[in-house]
Amino acid sequence: MRTSEHRYPPSKKAKPRKGLLAVILAVSIVAAGSGIGALLFNRSAAKPESTASSQSAQPVFGSVKVEGVSLQGMTLAKARAAVISHVESKDTGRSYTLTGSEKSYTLSGKDLHITYNINATLQKALNESAADPTDTKDYSLTPVVDQTTLKTRLEELTQPVNQEAKEPTIKSFDGSSFTFTDGTPGVQVDLTALLADTVKAVTAADSGEIAIPTTETPCKYTAADLKGKIQKLGSFTTQSVNTENGTYNMSRALKTVNGTVVAPGGVFSFLGIVGNADKDNGYKMAGALENGVGVQAYGGGICQASSTIYGAVLRSNGEITERSPHSSPSVYVPIGLDATVAYPYLDFKFRNPTDYPMYIQSGADGRTMYCTVYGYKDDSWDKIEVNSKETGTVAPPADVVKVDKTKPVGYREETVKPLSGHYATSSRTFYKNGSVVRTETLFKSYYPPRAAVYVVGPSAAAASSTTSSKPASSSKPTTSSTSSTASSKPAA
């Protein structure tokens, strides 16, 4: 069927006969009657821009629509551009509200990554329009959501809805009995259900409200369960030989720690609870160690508090995660069983390895520092014994002599006493009904030696070396626990 006309000029030589003209006219009338639909359909198109395009005109749409967009008179390419522009504008305006029990979240069109069956729909509309140019049908597109991308976005948006179950825990202890808090079930977003609901809502409308489906995560145990599980695990005491201020400082630190609950799998940090033992936090000047030498510092003495807690935790099956020895052995605990602290870089930490909370009771009774740990004890042991021993010594380095020209001739004073260095190891042994269950190696400790320091007058300097570079008889080994001599701040 011809969709356009193209006339050729008549030949000057040939003259048509009247009979032949009549036949041609009759045939033309019949042909015009059978092709009038196509002719009218194509005349609804825009005027051809050139003679060449008029010879091969593209099919155009009749009175149909796609998603309310009229395609009348458009070619397939123009119709596609019009529909794409429409859906892009439509998707930009999409907005869905995800509602939770406490908060709502907005899902916008840019989060959806929708594709449509535009090509197939347009081709169908064009074919049917050609068959009936007067048809006014409005065709719908089917949106297809990229569910992988959408699921990721939904997970990001609703992450705050997810809440871990809060297990029952210890609320307080009056010295004889505990009180407990009830647990709170957890909440988890059902992403699979939320994705399905969202896809359904997007397919149905340009906006809407979608309830966030959740599931409840129950607590592992109840407050009643705790009551039957929590018992005394281990305790430890030390005696203060410090000054009144030093005893005050260690007592203050232990009282600050008192009542601490360490959650299942949680980590206790001495510095995290006590903080900086400085003047602003109420601590006093007292004796402390700086590179093995006694000095006065705010918070002096609190290392005895951390060492007291360390002793109790070792006897309670706590998992020690951070501990350092002093720069010289302590007088209040056996060698290798101290735990020094120095804010903010030397901390004492341990982890609760059980599925139940641990409770720390600590304080002072006069010059007696104490700590008791309560928690869950499995049936594999009933007692823990802690031991340590010295494994080697290191002689002090050669004396250090310093000349002070302001001193009289022959003056000589020992300002720092020499100390031998020490190596030590520690362990703990688990017992059950008096029999050894297992023994664990704890830490290796190194306490470096210290040279004597002398201040001399000028005459004495002429008769002796001002300094000595004689090395120590042994070097420090690599151990799991470092000495505090590297610290620039005094350790209590």
C-alpha cells in the first residue's frame, strides 16, 4: 500500500487515448477506497521536512496514550523520548514512608532504580494504532525494581531499628544479696518481607506508607536465671605501706571501681573507669615511680588499686587483655603479680569470658585494699591458685657520676641507689575437688636494673670518670608484658 504520492511529468511524444483514461480513472477510484484509512493515518503526522523524507515517511501513532501521555502524530522515536521524560519526572517525585514503632524513614525515587517495558509497550501501541487510528486506549507501563540495590538501601535506612537484646544484669549488691534488672528483647528488621512490601507499593502507586516488619529477638536468660548463677568467684587483698595520701588515692580509685558490672564478653578498663588520677579529679600528691626512681605525683599509689583488682580477677577466671609490670618489683604483691597504670597509655584491662555479667566489689578498710569478683562459674573448677617466681637477675649497670662544681672539694653523695634487674613468670592453676584441672601461663615480667648515681665535687671528678657506659650484664628479652620504664609519666 502506497503511503505517499509521487507524480512523473507526461511524455511529450505520447498522447493518451480517451478509452485508456477511463480505465485508469476507474482503477484509481477503487484503490483510493481501499487505502483511505492508511492515507488518513499518515496525514495526521507532521509535515515532512524534505522531499526525501516524504518518499519514505515513518509510521506515526493515532489517538493512543501511554501513562497518560498523548502520542498522537508522533513517530516511534519521538514517542519514546516523550514517555522516557514522563517516567523520569514521575520517578523523581516518588516518595514512600517506611514507618517503624518510634521513627519513620523516607525512600525516594532515586533509591529505586526502576526500569520499564517502554519499547515493548510502544511497539504494541503502534501496531494497534495502525489497525484502528481512532482508538484512544491509554497503555500502562510495568515498573521493574532492581531488588538487589533496593535491599541494600532498605538495610541502610532501617539499620537504627535493629536493637540487640538487652540481657538482664546486676543492678546492685548490698553485701549479702543482689538485685537484678529485667532484660529487654531485641528487634530485627525482616528485610525479606520489607523488600516484598516495598516492591508491591512501588508497583501500585507513586507514593505510600510501608510498615517496617520486624521480628523479636528474645533474651538468652531471665533475671531469675541470673539469681541462680551469680556467685563469688575470687577475691584478693593488699596492705598499703604508702603515705596517708597514697593510701587515700588507692582507696579512692577502688571506691570508683566498686559496683562496676562487666557485661558478658565485655572488657573492663581501669583507666576507662578511674580516668586521670589528677588534682582535678580529687587525687593527692603521693609517692610514685618514674623510671624506677621514687617521685611525688598526683595519684601516687593507685597502681596498688589496679594490682589488687588484678589479683582478684586472676582468681576469678578473668581473661587478662592488658597488663604491665612496674619499673621495679612492688612491695605489696609477689614479683610478677603487679599491674601498673599510667594515664593515658598504661592501662589494666580484662575481659569477661562468660555468658553472664561479672560484678566488682572493691574498696578499702583502713590500710587494707580489697577486691571481690562475682559472676558465673562453670563446673570445671572450684578454685584458682595464682603463683609467680623469679627466673633471673641482672646486675646494676656501672655507677653514674655527675660533677657539681658548686659542691665543695671531696664532696660525694649517692642520689640514686642501684637496683638489680629481675625476670619473673606467673601462672594460675585450676582445681576441682582438690585435683589439678589445668595450669595456665600468664605473663613474663621484666624489671630493668638501675645504676647508682653519685654527685661529686670538682676534685673528685678529676680522679674518676664522670660517667660510665658499661652495659648491663643482660639485655631485656621480648615478653608479653612491658616495663613501665619507657613511660615519661610516673606510674603510681
